[in-house]
Amino acid sequence: MDKTGNQKKEVAHFGSRFGYIMVAAGAAIGLGNIWKFPYLAYGGGGGAFIVVYIILCIILGHPVVEMETAVGRFGRSNAIDSYGKINKKWKIVGIVNVICTVMIDMYYIIVSGYVLKYAIAYLTGGHFGANKEAFYNNFISDPIQPIIYAVILMAFVVILLSFGITKIVEKVTKVIMPALFVLLIVCGVWALFSSPGAMKGLKFYLVPDFSHFTFKTFADAAVQVMFSVGIGWAIFSTLGASLSDDKNIRTDATWVTICDTAVALVAGFVIIPAVVGAGSKMTAGPSLIFLAMTEIFDKLPGGGIIGFFFFAAILLAVLSTYFTILEIPVKVVEEKLHLEHHLATVITAVVIMIGGVFCSLSQGSGLLSGIKLPFPMVGGMAHFNIYDWFDCVSGYILLPLGCMLTTIFCGWVWKEGYEKELFKGSGHKLSGYDKVIMKFIVPLLTLLVVLNCFGFIK
């Protein structure tokens, strides 16, 4: 019983260290690694972008993974209350994180449905017609089809998540993550040796060229690390609540960051040589995988098979992410409303899907495509459809804000308490390097992301 007389729920722990790392890495590994990282790497000078990205993973991604995990393990609660148990005034950090994740959940489930559609299409023959862009636009503009595919995926996630993230989801993810690596590598090797000119693209990808690298590219790399590693949206504070006290947070955080970075690098290995080799245009976002890659697979020997493998790999990445990013608001609903986990999961999923419907209908020439929401920029007010507005607000405002607040909280407020939780039982201390990174470098990098978003960095 707690102080209020309510029955305290026993916190379930992950069955193994490998299971936790796979779930945590899987939560971070998603569409951002596959359709955004290759585009940014291509525009940022290939190998030059990779060098900077890896450095930022070390000085930005990894430290915040440690901080969020420590908060979660100490609080043993949902993302909001874990911060509140340390300092009631700082629940705002968890609130920002959860709002960010809910917004991401709403549009992410819709585009995840696109992936399912294309995977099934390749499985059944890969008939997209002569005009791939028309096929894509007609599909996303349809008022029913994208929602049906999204509901199918959501139902699958809800069924598995209802048993708890430390049970069936942990077991499934231990299979999904290795399979994702294998499928991506198979796709990369196939494209590399099947596409003329692919070796030129591989050289561009691996050899640094800083002549095209700008300050804006640096800021783009920083926000990509946040989205790709999964910091700033309560992933690790939620998973950390189920991490036992004897686990080494620093080591686990290192492995999570390495796994995520490895998938991003492999995704670039698959896409950049294929696009360059085919003479196609490198684009950002959904059009990269749903338009450029389908065009390329049409030209490759056995393209239908490799196309299925490619979208199957993306589908695994989608599922590994969605298990956790749905669990984040589920834990809040469960603990705030004192509901059983399976009921909280269903209620949360329904709310997310309602928001997802609005995002879906705003795409292409959909029923709500005429609705434009304002977004302030240096040169004036920009306007985005519902889907893009959710994407922009969550990824470029709430995400860096959440990271900034987390580092300020751990570095300037929790301080010795954070150090004790991070090194629980070992007696180790934070080094001078750790403190400089936490107190100054990470907040500065998050500020650069915000300035970049609003157009202050050119």
C-alpha cells in the first residue's frame, strides 16, 4: 500500500539484458533511420555527415539516454510521475515528453500503414503501374484505405502490448531486431551488386567531403540524432521504470546507441548507393521509400523480391518502435486513471487512431487537405497540413525542448541524486567531461535545433 492507501502495483522487470537492449534499441529504430538519415547524409556530404552524426550520437544521444533511463528507474512510474517523484515542480519535463510522443504516435501509425500496404503489394506481385507517384498519391488521398492499414497495425500492436512490454513484446522484439539487421544488409548487398554505378554511391557515402557541409547541416544532424536515437520523447524514462537496480545504465545506454546508429548507417548503405547508381533523385520523407526506391526496384534484377525484403525490414522497424511509443501514453493512462493495463492500452489506442484519422485525411488531396495550420518562422508564418504540422511541432519544438529540460533537470536540479542512480551500487562518479556535456553541451545543441527549426540558422 502507498501513502494514499491505494494498492501499489509491482513493477515488472525485463527478463534479460539482451531483451531490454533490443526493446530499447527497437523503440528508437524506426522510419527516421530509414527515410530521413540517408537523405540528410546525402545532402550533407555523405561521409562528412556520418562523421558528425556519430560524434553527436556520442555527445548528445548517449548522455540523454542515460539521463532518461536513470529518471525512469528511480521513479518506477509513468514518464510524468517519475520526474515528479524526484521533484514535483519538474513534472513538466514528463508532460512535454508525453505530449510529443502522442503527437508522433498519431501521424506515425498512418505512415506505418503505408509501409504495410507496400509490403503486401510486393508480396502479391508489386503492381504499382507505370506512374509510381500517381499510385502513391491516389493511395494516401483515399479516405479509407490508409486508415484500414493503420488500424490493422494498431490492432496487432495492442494485442501484443496488452500482455505487457516485458513479456510477449520483449520476446518478439528479440527476434525482430536481428531480423531487421539481416534484411537491411541483404537489401544493401543486392542493390550494390545489381545496380550499375552503385559503387560510386557507396564511395560518396563512405568518404567524407566537407565542401557541402554547413552549419545548418550540423543542426539537421543534431535533430536527426534526437529523433533517431529516441531521446526527448519519454522512451527511456518509460522503459527505465522496468529496469532492475543491478543493471548498468551506462553500458546498456551505450549498446542502445550503438544499435540505433548501426541501423541508420546500414539504411544509408542500402539507399544511397541504390539511388546514386540508378541516377534517381534523392528526396526526403515518405517519397524516398515509396517513390524513389520502388522505381529503383523496378529496374533491378529480382526487384520484386528485394522490394518485399526492403519493406518487410521497414515494417519490422515500425513495429519495434510502436510497441514502446504507444506504451508511453498507455502507462500514463493506466496509472493516472487506475486502469488495468489491457484496458488502458485499448483506450489509448482508440484516442491515437482518432488523431491518426485527421492526419490521414490531410494527406495528398484528402478530405482535410485544405486545412492549413500556422507555424511561426523568421520570414513570416508558414502553414502546414495537419500531418506535417504534427510532425514539425513534435520533432522540431517538443523533442529538443524535452531534451533540454531533461539535461537541465539532471545536471542542475537532481545533480547528486542523478549520479547516485546512474552508478547505483558501483560507487563511481561523473567525470568532469560528463558534467560539461550534461550541463552545457547538450543544452547548447538542443538550442541550435530550435533555432534551425524557426529559420534562424541558414
